[in-house]
Amino acid sequence: MSKLKDILSPFTAWGNVIKDPVTIKDPINDRPGAARYRGFHQNDIEECIGCGACESICETGAIKMVPVEGVEAKEGDSGLRPEVDYGRCCWCALCVDICSTGSLTLSNEYIWVDEDPEVFTFVPGIDKKSWDNRQEGWKRPGPDYELNIKERVQMPELKPEEREDSFVEIVKGYSREQAIAEADRCIDCGLCQATCPAHMDIPDYIRAVREQDLEEGFRIMYKTNPLPEVCGRICTHKCEDVCAMGHRGDPIAIRWLKRYIADSISEKDYANALQQENPKNKDKKIAIVGAGPTGLSAAYYLALMGYSVKIFEAQPNAGGMMRYGIPEYRLPYEALDQDINHILSLGVEIQYNTRVGADVTLEQLHDQYDSVLVGTGLHTSRSTRIPGTDHKEVYQAIDLLREYSKGHQIPVAEKIVVIGGGNVAMDITRTLARLQNQKYGTVNIITTSLETEEIMPADQEEIDEAREEKVTLKPGWGPQKIETDNDHIKGLHVQRCLSVFDEKGRFNPKFDEDSTDFFEGDMVVEAIGQGMDISYISKKMRENLDFTQRGRLVVNNFFQSKQEWLFIGGDIIQGPDVIHGIANGHKAARGIDKYLRGELEYNERRNA
Amino acid sequence: MKMNSRQNNPSDRTPKHEYGPDGKPQIDLSSGKYTKVWQGPNHPGVTGNMSLELTLCGDEIVDAKTHVGYLHRGFEKLFERRLYMQVMPTCLRMCVPESDTNEYCFAEAVEELSGIEAPEKARWLRMLVLEMSRLQMLLRVVPGQGGAFGLGIGVQWGMYVRELVLDLFEELTGGRVYHMYMLPGGVRGDLPEGFRERALKVMEEVYRFAERIDNVMFNNSVFKKRAIHTGYIDPAWIDRFGIVGPNARAAGYRRDVRKDHPYLLYDQLEWEVPVLEHSDVYTRARIRWMDMQVTADLIGQILEKMPEKGSFKTPTPNALNWRIPLGETYVKAEASRGEYGYYVVSDGSPYPRRITLRGPSYTHAIALLEKMLIGADVADVGGIMVSLQTCPPEIER
């Protein structure tokens, strides 16, 4: 029987004759790719920042970052866009999954016929394609799906109750494991390096953390920044603002990684790690006015080039604003001294307690030295000039911070009102809060600013930490009058601030007169901005210098002034912040070297 | 019946040649009695390229040598120059027709070395994809066995059903052949809406196909004559040659990694491992035919038991800097051809130190085939090779 079955059963295949065919007549038009199909690339050019993560992950080398017409490099955008070679692409879509901004996607289009083989290398989004606006296709699969860690490694900090009455540094610093984990998040795009005023080799030193070659990292940092201990703590980290990782998560904690490297090398190992000598092989002498970031940075690079450098400093210690403006809980003096000591170890001299203009004039320096660099910074305060500011209980934040840093007693009232919304305002607020805690065991400070919290210039972490330290913040109020009674301050009258800037973006605050408040206080501190004091430049010399219409000094790309021997940098030119000062100092040092070799003239103006 | 007498059935084999001390026949090519024939490297017996050097006496094979080297792409070396994440799109090309086993083994190995675990949902999805992958492979090789003996109709039907499975793959993974679906840490997407219903419909098609191929191929007197007693593997050779998968199960060995060393969530599924005894081409095809239905059944079970909700990917470190801790591991899975494993060594850098693949084709197609072919008819070589389910890309990596 089975034999007969074996002969007959294959004929059941004839049953298909009466069935409809299963094939599709016109598959190209009738059958689009599935909603998730990995077809051809699309790129949202506006959203793309040219970080090149797609290029890095591409296993076949199909993606190349190329400059394209109509896209300019700017802060946070390399100006490059991915070009895909379909001769190499394997459509794995890892480029889509790793894209920092989510601009790169794949459409579900899968047919592309052309006679010209060249067209299959194209820049998605720039070279227009029929599938450019297709909604369907491979997209990042869900919000939780990442090929990277979105959250940064949290920095261990002192708890509010541990720090509210002490000046011990708040931030504890990363451990080895934490630093490596944070460094691992970096995608090596280099947007940070382009944005950093000093153009530090950030991806390289982050790689050094990853590979635990900390001495190499240290050398990399010193190439562009001789104050890494300082910058590792209080840099304004413009790099982190543009970090590619910041688009969909937390930016890399670049500042903390810098601090990790700097802290890992002890001061006695600096010379060993940096392997540099001061050649002192040039007979030219350079005077620097001000031992702040600009002066120290320039001194360091000039000393390395072999020049004799002498710094004239008005205060009894070096550091400028880094010492006299920034409280110790943010930047301990030991850290600052570590950086300064290394610079001094190269043979840089500092003459303290010497104020240029009073103790020595610029003209004298010009006579004795081949070139002079001025980086005197912004050490005078601006006032709100509201009625009552002439009262003796009204103080300037910078003066108080400077006095406190020198070890002097500063007045601390039981109830204090601080005016200002920037980092200096936060510094003085938090310093006074600590002193109040020590003196009265409680904090009673109101800090008020014109700006609402969203647009306050202070760093968010400063604002948050001030709140944790029990400071009352009152953003969005404009100071009107300081109320006094029998020679004592009673408080500050304020009006609701409607807007700070006008349509043209100029400072022109508008107030709501019906909405007022009164902040009680026995003492008022103003922290609304700083000004420069360049009275040391004599009238005669001023005639030979260029000023802008708004009274700012004009210098060229190398910070050289119209008086070719005189270089000017730092907060009085750019900034204000430490990293600009360091960058200016480095550039000015190169400018001075060029000038002394006869290769630099003033005619190259800044394109300001 | 004369045909069967020439088959590789030991009981029928009568020594016609002089054998030397090495057990090989003493062949004097100048005697005019023998012919040398090269089969391959391109031929219907295998996907990919592999060559056989056959010495014939009439149309009986007296000596066979396997030659590989036509397909060497240096994958294992390429891996050493790639980040772990970049290995993914390369490793799945090790075996074109069944790429997911590569994905699974490598992803699992990386997870094991770095101490992370894929979420439960991802493990269900991985199992689903592995079974779908097995299914589409079997839809190719079961009728392919008929194709090798000249019965083309089953191949057409099989390919149609396979396309339906590939459609499911396209929906779920975004790719039809190279799925790139499993990554270390999980998978790349959840089930699309309505997938279960569509998948179950395709499974009905699979059962229908199994019935039809049973009629047309397994109950076909011509196929039976060609396949029964052809390509006999002595059960005693199983362990000597390291034979695994359906080839071992057709010789009475109950071997299945899914049962013996359950991975993923296979211990939550219920099925019987098919085992048969005759160990010839027909039995091996029959085992695969049974496997095909078991797999369709498993897919139904997975779709039914898989939880609705849940994360499908564990957070993993930056793919561009992912350093895997120092260590080594071997991860194996049951591919449609048998045990398939990845040995991964990490030296703690972002690049693997060594990745090597243990695939069943290496033993089946190189050592075993040389032995099996002796005494076989030259017309059956293609059929015998198909019955071993050889995949040369996995030999030459």
C-alpha cells in the first residue's frame, strides 16, 4: 500500500493549478518597506551638529564628515556633515542609534536606480532625494534606547549641613573609577576644543583619563593652560555648553575631569611629569602687570620660551581675582598655590605690593623692559546708584571678598540684602551666609536680582547650592531705594521687574510700579558688575592708543596695542572669566615673542 | 535495487580496491581505471564556495578530498580591529542564511564578560528571532534536499513561505536577511503592533507547507529511492567526528543545546526534541522537517508567553569606548545545523583580543564528508552535502 501512496501522493501538487498565484504583480510600487525598514539615509541638516559620532561608529568606513555649502562652522557645530558611500554601507543603522542629536535617520525607501555610480556617495539632507521627508523608516528605537550613558557621573559633594558654616571645598573630586566612567562617555567630537577660549585638547586629555595615562593628560593640559588646578574647579566651562552629549543628556563633566588629572599629580611631581626646563636663553626682558590668569599664563609661556619675566602685583599675593574674588570653598588656596608655584619654579619673578601707576609707572617699565603685558582685570565695582547707596553700611561685593581673602574681618550683619544675580553675587551671598552661620548660628540673607531665575547670569549649580545653604533668593525685582532710619539701614525697596532688556537687546529694565516689596536688612551689598581701572595709563600714552567708541581698548589678534611694545589682555579686553584670561595670556606671549623677533606689527587689527 | 547496492551502506559495501596502511585506497591513476573530478567550488550542494576533489572508478567515489579557501574573508582577524559594537554588523555575516545565531552568541558573550544582563523582554524577543531564523533556514533546506535530487517544486513553495517569514523579520528588525537586531544589552526594538496575529498566520502557512512537502517529497517514491540508505553516518562516528544537531539526532543521539544547556528562556517552553535512527539522507531531511514544525510551534508558544510590557535594552556604556573587562568566555546556542558557539577573549581594551567561531560545518563538511563520500555515487554528492547542511562561510572565517 505504501508503495502506491508513494507514487500517487506527489500528484497532489496538481492542486495548485486551480489556486491563485501568491506572487505580487508589481512589487516595486505595491510593496513599500516596513515601517522600521533600514532604507536610505536622511539627515536633518539644521539639527545635525557635525559631531562625527556616525563616522566613528561606522564599521565599514562608509561615512565621512565633509564640509558642505551653506553650513558654517560655529560654536557647537563643526560645520561638517556626514557623507555616505553606498558602496560601503551595510545599513546596520548604528549611525542612527548613536547620533548625538537624533538628526540622522533612515527612510524605508529601498530602491534607487541610477546609471552614474558616483551618485551613490551623497550627503543626506544636502543632496536632495525623493525620500528626504519620509516619516517611515529606521529611527532611534524608543527614548530609553541609547548606545551611551546619558547621565553624567554625579560629583560627590559636601552635604549642605556639612558646609553651611565652613569654607572647606564643597566639591570632593572624582575617584579613579568615577573619572574613568565619565571619560568613557566622551565621543571624541572635538566641539569642546573648538569652543574653549584656550582651545585645550579636551578630547585628548579625556582619553588620557580613560587610559589612565595621567601624566600624559597633565602634559596635554599644560600645552594650553598652566592653571589646570584652578580651571578644574572654577572654569566657566564653555566646552560643556556645546558638548555633543548635552543635546540629549548631560554634557561630559569636562571641568571635573580636568580637576581629576590635576589633582592626581602631586606638586612635587610636576617637574617630572611635565619634563620641561626653563632655557633662559634669550636676553630680552618682559614686564607683566598683574599676577592674575593673564599675567601668570603669559609668564609661564614666555619663561618656557627662554625670556626673563617679572610680574608686578599690587596685592601681597599672586592670583588676582582667582585669589581675591573667588571664595575658598570653590577654589582652595592650596590648589591655586600649586599652579602658581610651578610657574614660579620656571624662574618667573613676582614683585608684590607694587601698584603700577602709583609705585611704578608704565613709562618706567617701558624703559627697563623690552615689552610689557598688562592684565589688570576688573577690580572696581559698579553701583546701582539708587538713593541710599552712599550709606556706610552699603558695601561692594568685590571689596568684601578681597578683604576677607586677605584674612581681614569683614562686617556681617544679622540681616543682609545682596543685590545682583551673577556669580559674584552668589559668591558674596554664600560667603556671608557662612559667616552669619558662624556668628549667629543662622542664615538671614535675601539676594535679589533684576533677572528672573531663568535668565540669571549665575551658574545654575551656584543658585541651587545657595538655596541649599538656606539663602533666600528673590529674582525678578528691581532695587529702588535703601530705607534708612537714624543712620541704620532698615531694608531695600524693590519693584517687580518686567523686562531687563529692550527689543534691541540693550540693558533697559522696565518696572511694574504697582508691584512692590520691601526686603528687610541691616546691611546691603551690591554685586551688579565690575569695572576696570586703567588710570595707570597716562594721558599722554592714551593719545597713542586706540579706543572703541564705548571706551574699550583696541588690540590686535595678539593683544598688541597701538604702542607696539605694550600688550593688553584679560578681563579688560575679553571675558570676564579665567579661561579667557589664560587664553589671552598664551596668545599675548606668542605675540610678544613675535614682536621681539621683529615679526609682529600692530596693523593687523582685531576684527571686533 | 541495483542502485542501492552502490550506496554507502556498510553492509552492502564490498571492498574492490587495495587499501594501504593508512586506510586509504591505493590508487594508480595511470592504470586508466580511475578519473579525477573536481566538484565545485560553485555547485548546488552548499551555499557558498567549497570544492571537492573526487577520485572516481566508474561513477563510484573511491577517494574524496575537501578543499576550502575560496571564501576566506578573514573575519576573525577583522574583529580584532573593531570596537565591540562594530563587531556586530560583521559577525552576522559569518553565516549568511542564519545570521541571528551569530548575533546572539556574540551579544551574549559580551554581556557575560561585562557582567550585564539583557532584560526579560529582550530575552523573549531574542528567542523569537532565533526561532524565526531557524524556521526560515529550515524552509530552505528541507525542500532543498529534494532540489538536490532534482525535485524543484518544493523549493519554490518553501521559498514562498520563507519570504513570509522574512516579511515578519522586516517588520520586527528592520532587515530581511541581516537583521542587526540583538546588541549587547538587549535588542533594538519592541514587537510592532499586530505582529502576533500576523506571525501566527504565517505559522499556519508553515504547517500547511509541511503537509504538502510531506506529500510531494517524503512520500515520493523517486525521492525515497535516492535518499534512503544514501549518505549513511555510522552512529559510532558521531562522537569521533564531533557531529551535532540534526545530523546527530538522525542517528539516534538526543542532542540539543536548548534542552541540554538551556539558554535564554528555553526552559519555559515545552517541546520534544525529534530523534530518528536510520542516519541517512532521508532521515536527516525528515528530522529537519520535524524540526520545522517544532520551531513553528515554539514561535507560537513564545508569542503567547512573552510579556506585553518591559524594557528591551539595558543601558550600556558608550559604544565608542566600551572596554570589556579582562576575560574569556564561550557562548553556544543551537543553530538549525547544531551547536554553534563563539569563543571571545578580552584583554580589557575596547577591541576584542580574539574571537573565534565553532560552527558545525567545520567538522561536518571537512572531515566527515571525506569519509562519507567513499563508496557513494557521484550523482549523490550534492544531495549528501545538502543533507549535512554545510555552510562554508562558517568554515572559513
